[in-house]
Amino acid sequence: MPKIPHRLYLTEEQMPSQWYNLRADMPEQPDPMLDPGTLQPLTEEALYPIFCKELARQEMDSQTRWVDIPEGILEEYRIYRPSPLIRAYNLEQTLDTPAKIYYKYEGNNTSGSHKLNSAIAQAYYAKQQGLKGVTTETGAGQWGTALSEACAFYGLDLQVYMVKCSYEQKPFRKAVMGVFDANVTPSPSPTTEIGRRILAEYPDSTGSLGCAISEAVEKAVSSENYRYVLGSVLNQVLLHQSIIGLEAKTAMDILGEYPDIVIGCAGGGSNLGGLIAPYMRDKLTGQGGPRIVAVEPASCPSFTRGKYAYDFCDTGKVTPLAKMYTLGNGFMPAPNHAGGLRYHGMSPILSKLYHDGYMEAVAVKQTEVFEAATLFATKETILPAPESSHAICQAIKEAVKCRESGEAKTILFGLTGTGYFDMMAYEAFKNGAMTDHVPTDEELAVGFASLPRLG
């Protein structure tokens, strides 16, 4: 039998022309978002002041299984897609495992991550609506970088609120956003009412995604002809990112392979939801399906230690409430946490699937994540993003289990992007300066205390 190639690229003709909407096949839908004022289920029209109309429609659509990708978006996708499916032969040999390890690599673009898949779509719809610009938040900076690239292409102004500790730890992410003329502000900031309020209460705050979301939403709704866009969590984002999994499944079908385990890092859910989409469809429609494992940081463990409850999606409590696994909108990740995946909650779609038993979740410490990342880099020649390295860490653990049991399982994980803007973290790890922080139950209780009481 001929050896499977290291890399498989689909042709442009094989690239998906439709996104897949997971909700269309879910036996039970996620609970509806609630209006923060009335606590009643949100309508599509209520989202129009925040999101573009087409994105609001996608956010609320649970019926349309396949959504055509507009040609204007496909034109941009073709610049860097299809992305490769890669067999990690060197890693397999190093681990001495009978497992076959594949990864879907999303780092072949200027933003260095999968985030561009949704950034292009959201910027396209904003341009189609005739908007002047958009606002957003960014944590580690991948989403802000991707959106700045997309907005530059479509001629849109972009205002980015970047989590302060990441703003300070990753200056070159800010520099790349500047290349594309984005305006980047460390959050919390004195430029918004919510930012000033948070700074008054927590003057030394290093920020959180929830805080940055609050500022970006306030900026959008107070600026004429602007809307807010988000890089993860939302239904629309998982829809756009389904192109990752659809390409991966097509490529594995060509190779005659089907994974026993699919692994994705989990912060808000964009990469994980995109990668697992077609395989979760198999599970939902009774066609089998692999084990699906979400991997999150032990310092921000929304799946593994959070509560399944309605919560605000932001710290300022101005966004709709979503039913999700959450650590509470008031949760602040430890400032020593360098690996991204810092959001207090998880995608409502993925939260529902996890709650109903369709997938698993594990939490890993950041020192073991960077240990896996450096091993992967030395064997596969790609320096992985810290976020992606959570998935690498778990893939290695599963491959070692196969070595110990003698089972030759097929593993697929998502390599969401590159780690070239995360060198301070890599340097801290190599110098022995990196530490782990696992929040105590008492620390988590502070976040849970911020959960809204709905009666």
C-alpha cells in the first residue's frame, strides 16, 4: 500500500461552496438568547443595531442546513484556501505510536490563523450593507489581525479593543493591525463609559475578553454607520468556520481515512466548532462519528469547571444573555496565562452539545501545553500558536495511550495558526519562568457571583 502523502491540498474546485449549519441537525436547539432588558427571547430585528442584518439573520437561523457562500467571499478564500491536511509522520515516529495523527493547518495567511475565515465573511456583509466601519475585541490578537486584514480589503474602518495584558505581551500583533490601518486600544480603556467604570472599580485590571466586548459594543452602537463583529462564540462564526471541517473531511475521504478522535482547542468555540462540524453531523444523524474532545486551559476552564447557565456575553452586561457553559461574566483570567482562550464562556451550540453528551472536554496546564508545542515544532517544523497547542497536547496524550494499548487509532486535530507573535511566552517557557495557575474554587466563586439571577 503506497504511503499517504505528508500534505494533501484540495483543488479550488473541491473547496466547499457552502457553509454547514450544525443547528439544523441538532435534536434539541440551544436555548434562545435573551434580551438583557426584558429577559424575553431575542428577535432578529433586535440584533440590527449591533450586527449587520445578514449576520443577524445567520445568527438566528436554525433551519437552513447548507448556506451558499457568496462569490465575493469565495474570491477571497481562494487566495489562501483550501488549507492543507497534514500527516504528522515525524511526531508519530517520535512518540513510537501506532496511531495515525493528522492535522488541519490554518496558518497559511497573513493573520496566521483560522480567524480569517469569519473575518472575511463579516467584513463582506458589512460592506454590502454600506457601513462605514466595524468595532471588535481581540484577546491574543489573532481575531483583530484577521479582521484588520479583511477590513482593509473591503475599505472599512476598524476599531479594535485589545485585552490589556495581551496588548502588552504581544506588541507585534498590534503592529500588524496597524499595517492594515486598524485603530487598537488596550482594554479596559478610558475611551468608553464601560471602560471607565471598570477602571474605577479595578484600576490595575489587565482586562478580559468580556470587558473588551463591552467596550466594542458600546463604541459600535454609539457610532453612526458602524456595527459590532465578533470572532468566536456566535452561531454565525461557527457557521463560517465550518469550512475547516468540511475541507478536512473531504481530504480524509480522498485518503480513505476516518478519524477515531477529533480534537480541537476551546476558548469561545470558533475553531472547535468549525473543525468538528461534519463529524458532529454524523453523530447527530446516526451515522456513527468519532470521539470529539474539546481542550481548554486549566486557568480558564469554562467547560470542565463552569456552570451551564444564562450569562451575559460581556463584563459590562450590555449584550444579550446566552445559555452556555460559563465562569461568570465577572471572571478575570490570571495575567500569567499566555495561551489565549481567555473567554469566560463557551459557544451556546457547543455548550448544548457538550451538555447533551455528544462531546468531551479536558483542561490542561499551560506549561504542559508549551512542552507539547516545542516538541511539535522540532518534529513538524511549524511553530504552533499556543491556542492550537492545547489540541496538540491532547493529541500527544491520545497517541501515547495508543502506544500503551497497541490500538492503531486515527487522530485528527486542528492547528489553528502560527505562534510567531507569541515569542515572549515561548521564551518564558524555555527560560523556566512560565508558571501555571489553576483557579481555586474560591476564585471561581467570584465569577459565578456575577451570573444574573433570572428568578
